[in-house]
Amino acid sequence: MLIFGLTARDTVLGTLVFPCNNCGNTAPHHLVRRTRKISLFFIPLIPISTKYLDTCSVCGRVIDVPRDQAEAAVTQGQGLR
């Protein structure tokens, strides 16, 4: 009997402060890297996808961010557009 499934792990890359496009508030936004892996017997083994997400701390809006834009925002400490 094999037990397999998918596992998601979120890693907060940083917090940036800029105006939200949804609610209009200037608030902290959390930049998160979400990695999904295939797991076997509850052990994550093979990464199958990586997403970068921007979450507004006021309204909770979550959007996908391109990898290059996410990495540039973290290294330069500037807001996402």
C-alpha cells in the first residue's frame, strides 16, 4: 500500500508597504513563495510548482506575482506594481 499526495509549503519572503490596488489603503503586503510537492508516506519529495503571492494585510486580496518581479522586490525592498 502506497500513501501519496500533495503538500504545500508557504515561505514569507518579506513584507513591503505600498498602496493596495483593491482597497486603496497603504498597508503592509506579505510576499509569499508557495511550493507544492508530491509526497510519499507524508514526506515531501518532488517539487511540482512554485508560485509567488502578494497578500494585502487589510483586505486580504491575494494575487500571483511573476517570479522576476517578486525577487526584484525582495532584493530592492520596493513595492510591487
